[in-house]
Amino acid sequence: MIDARLRPVLAKTLDRVAAAVDRPWVTPGRLTAAGLTLGLAASAAAAAGWWWPALVAWLVSRLADGLDGPLARRRGTASPLGGFLDIVADFTVYGAFVAGVAVGVDGPATPFLVLLVTYYVNGATLLAYSSIAERVGRERGDERSLHFLGGLAEGAETIAVHALFCLLPDLAGQLAWGWAAVVAITAGQRVVHAVRTLSEPAGRPTR
């Protein structure tokens, strides 16, 4: 919901940080791997009920995830493979973190299972639309490898809600129910957008 407004605000800061860490041994791929590793560590910490370490590891992992693209563009090494690995790492970390919180909290796992299903559906709408829209030339995205449709649940909101799981573990189940509803609405928004923009023939098959 706020990513489009937040990205220009953060872009210069991330570019400056990318310049500060631009060393021969720091590569975009290693930053992606660091984000994945720290995200999985955060998930493990959440599963153990170590909420403050989980929060720190989660936030640092998202910082590393935010730096791999700016560093790659700074060096002129941005590639489709880098974008592919980045999105795979993101989806892995998001799902693993929800699973970790589900194990770490003292309560039923149902809201977290429902949340994972909504993540799955929302991710499908995002990736399918991005692939098809790019192939038929419907829309152009930003500098990122994929075209990200807007909606209520975007990257910034996801980072914030996952942080709230660590800050308010006793309310994590209720947060998961509410967040699952928001993610489901976002998936619906993307389906409606796809129906509006992909319904006309494009001169080539779309499946």
C-alpha cells in the first residue's frame, strides 16, 4: 500500500549504504544470501521463542535484501538471475518466518496456516501477472526484475507485521488472522486488475 511512496524516500538512503558497503568481497549475490540466511535464523529464533533476537535478525535480513539491488545497479551487474534468486529468497524467508512464529507462540497454529495459504495465493497472483504482463507487453514496472502490482499488503507492511509478531507474541494469533484478511484482499485486488488489463487478446497465447 505504501511501497510506491516509500521507495523514492528510501532509494537515496539505500544507495548511500550500498556505496558504503561496496567492497570487492561484498557482492549482490552475497547480500541476497545473507538476507536469506539471516531470515532463516530469525525464523529459527522465533520458533525457539527468542523474540528479540528474532526481531533483530529479521530487520537486518530485510536490510540486506534491500541492498542487493542497489549494489548490483551501482556496479552495472544487475541480471535476471539476480532478480530470480532475490524473489525466491524473499518468498522462502516470508514463509519460514510465519512457520517459526507458529511454532514459537503458545496457541493454535490455524491462523498461521491460513496466513500461509493467503501468502501462497497472493504470491501466485503476483508472479503470474508479472510474467504474463511482461510477455504480452501490457505494462512496464520499475527498476526491479518483476512488475509488482500494488495492493494493501506489500513489502513494507509485511516487514512491519512480521516485526509485530516478535514485539507482541501474545497477540500473534490475532495479528495473523487480521493480516491474512489483508493479504487475501490484496490477492483479490490483483485478480481484478488482471481481469481488467489482460482480458483483451494480445495477439499471442497467454497460457
